[in-house]
Amino acid sequence: MLKLWAKILIWTWSQTISHSDMTKPPDERLGLPSASSWHRYELCAGSWQLEQEARRLGQAAHERSVDASRGERIHAWLAVIPDEDGNEIKLTESEQTTADFLRERAEEQVKRIFGDCPTNGMSEERLWLSYQGKKALSGRFDRVVYTEKTALVIDYKSGFSEPDPAEQNAQLKVLAVLVGLHLPAVEEVIVQIISGPFGITEARYDVAALGKAYHEIIVTLRALRDPAAPLNPSPEACRYCPAINICQAVKNLIMPVATKTQVSQLPDGARGSRLLDEVAVIEEHIETIKAYYAKRLTEDPAFELPGYAMMQGAPRRAVADWVAGRARLEEFIDANVLDSLASFSIPAVEKLLAEQIGIKGNKVKDKLAEILGPLLELKYPDKSLKRVSGKAQLVTVELP
């Protein structure tokens, strides 16, 4: 069976896999499909061609987020990749806690699967699959540990969104095939998702399962290249899709949803479920439109949007050092009463302070500021897009 796998997948697809080197070009995916988006491609084959157009127009959505930057730092630390100056990546306390947890869980899994057997390893490498003699698809894994017959592919999840479990995860299906092709003697590829909030999930691909997954990948690859590849908007497909801002299939949902709910009651059953799916897609579309204009106003001083600006929201109070703050508060509030607090929050402390010294209203707020002094800070949220002048333009629709 192994020889058959090798014959079909290596002889038929010559030069299928190549390493990326660790000095990566600006777009290491080369503008080609990647494993990280494979679930979306399976759901909406037309989205790949459309996202190329969105980037050409400079209107791609979901290009980068704060969570992505956090995840990149954690992944680089786990892979022992230095920063731009060649120094060890420095993590915040929260990031370090997450990184240590992920590393410990990974080592437990390596021990469980391989025991004391000697193993080889790779980290943060991109593998390629070629189609019709050209690079067509790539996937970058976090870590691979392997022996001659078995490979373990570890995918770290440092965020707080629940990932698809390993047995249903399209990204890991692609990575399993790429690793299986790169290590042709391997008879089983084990893929794992390791997440702090959601634990560990695992799937196993033997030779037959790898062959089946390979066939599914090729079918999807062909669909992506079809000039008539369909657009199938859905909450899952549109989430994080770079093309959502320019997708006519998404825009087409807006008018039917509006007209179907203006003069009739909201539907129940299956139609109600479809309506909620359509609303979720529209909400995502609206948020990415706002994010696009917010980015333009933030990054381009010459860009103008009459009536709109990036506005600073109201600050919230925060205590820089609760240990030092408590020492100051004990001059006004009994230590045993402070100990009764479930958590040290500003509203809870203000309530105790008011009870202890007999003051009310804004006087409590002013007194707390006096007690804590420089320990009490004002933290401002990120600026957000707001209408600052004039009236919003209303859109009228004539009903039949």
C-alpha cells in the first residue's frame, strides 16, 4: 500500500514538494492558495480569485489584527526564531504564560506518542504542492516531530476563538498531506491542535486517508482555477475573507433581507435560520467596510471623508499598582473590609470608601483620586470611526 501511495503521489506529481527557505519574501505565499484558508476555499471556491482582485484594488479586508501580532510573537518564541536584531523574542507576561502552556502540552504529546524513541523535528517551515508543473498550494506548520514511520504535526492556537477540531480541520488536512509527501516513508501522520482555552484535539491519517485527502485537495484546487468558480457567502466562508468588501454575492444578500422583513413577520424554522445566516454575513460586511475607512483615515493624513473622523472614546480609570494602592487605601478603609472584596475593582473600592468615610456622589470619585494619586491612570480606547458633522444620509427604497 505504501508503494502505491508513493507511486501515485510522487511519480505522477514530479517535484511536488519544495522547502521555503527561512529568509522569506514579503509575501511568502506568492499570492497562491494556502492551507490556512483552505476551509473557506472548500466552501466558496470563487473567493480565491476574488481576493486577488480585492488586493489589486487595495480593498482587502482582514489583512491584520492585534491578535495576529500576538500570535506571531508567541509562535516565533516557540520556534526559537529571533527578532530582527537576532535577539530572543520578548513576550509580555500574558503571552509568556500562553507560550509556556502550549510548549508544555506539546512536550507531553511528543512523549505520549513517541516515548523514548529518538525523533527528528522541524519548526515554522512552508511546504509546497505543485500542480501541472507549477507551485499551486502551500502550508506552513508550527512544528513537526517525526520518526521513520510516524510524523506528528502540531498546530498551536494562541487565540481565544474555538478552532475546528483536528478531525474536521481543513488546514490540518492539507498539512498532513504536505508532510506525508515530504516524508514519503512515513506511514501515519498525526495532526494535533493545541489550544489553551479549548484543549487538544487529534486526527490520524494513515496511507489510505492521506490518499483520500490528497484527492480532495486536487478537486478543490481545480475548482479555484475555474473562471466560473461560484461565490457561496455564508457566516463560515465570509469570516476573515479578504474579498468581502467587493463581493457582489454578499451585497446581493442585503436587499432581499431588507425587503423580506419590512412588511411581514420574521420567519421561523429553516427560513429563520437562513435569515440569521444572511444577517451574520451582512454584519461582517458592514464591519469590514468600517474597518477599511478607519484604516485609510488612520494611515493616510491626506485622505478625507467629509463628516467622518477617527474620534477618541471616553477614558476608563485603571490602577497601575493595586498592591501600592491598597497600602494607601488602608489609611481610610479597614484592612479586613478590603479583604472582603471579591476583586479589586474601582467601583467596588469606591463603594467601600463611601461607606467608610460617609461621602457620596462625585466626592467619592474625587477622594479616591486624591488617595491613589499617580497610581490612578486614565486609559483611552483605540480611536473609532464616528460621524462628526452633518446628518447621516438616509437611503430610501421604493417597495413594489
